[in-house]
Amino acid sequence: MTHTVLITKEFVFDAAHQLPNYKGRCEKLHGHTFTLHVTIKADVNPNDGLAFDFLRLKEIVKTRVVDILDHSYVNDFLEHPSAEMICVWAWERLAGLPLYEIKCWETPTSSATLRESY
């Protein structure tokens, strides 16, 4: 019997942004300690008991997403650098992985989630 599991890795990075076309405090330049969860959906390999190697996931996400955004001005990469659009941008950068979900927290109580379509 094949079992499909979700594998999640958490990443934390600091970055600044400002939200254009937004009226409020976030229209001004400010920073966050962002938390990013990347979740892979894969079948468990009966030979080694793994669905996806955590170390491999860490290396890919760090190289394609975190190393770019960490200590950056996110507006340099996204026209609208909201948590929602960071999810979309990260999803596109991680194309080729069996992605299930990407979640981005701007604060410990505020996040956006992008999940695979069914």
C-alpha cells in the first residue's frame, strides 16, 4: 500500500517592504521577520521510508527563495510585495517540486496561504 504524506519545512528571514496602492501604516517602508512554510506532497518510498528528503527541500528553498529575500527590499522582486504575493512568487520559484502548500507569515498572527488546486 502506498501512503501519501505532507512534508513541511519552516524558514525564517528578515526583509523590508512597502505596499503600493495601499492606504495605511503598511504603505510606508517597514520590515518583518517573515516565516515561510513550504509543504511537499509525496508518496513514501518503501525502500527508505522517505517521501522527500528534508535536507534536499531545505537546500532548494534556501537557494531559490530565502537567500534572495533575506535582508532584502522585497519591492525589488515583486510589484506588490504582500504576504499573498510572496506565496505566489515562491511557488513559481519552486516549480518542479511536488508542492502542496506555501504559507507566509508577516507577523506571528497574520499569514497567507497558497495551496495546490484540486
